[in-house]
Amino acid sequence: MYGTKGSIIVDMLSERPVQVYSTVNRSDDMSEWWSFYGDVSWQEPFIMHSALDWKAASMRKEVQHFVSCVREGGDPLVSGSDGKRNVEIALKALESAKVGDWVTA
């Protein structure tokens, strides 16, 4: 997610899965600022994990949950409608970036 006062990057295949870039509460000491993105500060929440362990465990849990929903007739945690809406939002974000202006979803 990218915003006017910072960004959050979530990459569960990284050993540092959550990265926060923010201009809010930034140190007055400019030597403490670090970023590839210019005048922002870097914060790294203390979340460390093995990317390979997470990938295997997460995919296993997804499949187990799906099988459980099929067998027991339950509702999935994430519906097809949820997935469709997320794709629509991502496409609108791309369109907004291309035209350089707000695009309603």
C-alpha cells in the first residue's frame, strides 16, 4: 500500500515480511533516515520468520480449510466475491497509476 505519508510493504516470502516507510514520527536526526524512496524513515516491525516454512504451512492450511469447507459444507473464510472485489480494486489501482488521477472503484 502506498500513501501520501508512507507505505507498507508485505512480502511473506521475505525474512522481513512487513516493512513500513513513514514520514510520521520520524527522527529529527537525519542520519537515522534510510530509504530507497527518498525523504522517509524506515521502521521494521519485529516479525521474523522463515519464508520457506511460512509458504509451506500457509499453503497447507489453505488447502485443509478448502477441503474442510467442501466436506462439511461450510463457508470459506474468503469468498469468491471477496476475491473478485480484490481483483477489481487492483485493476482500478493500475488504471489510476496509468491515468495519473483518482479512479472510482
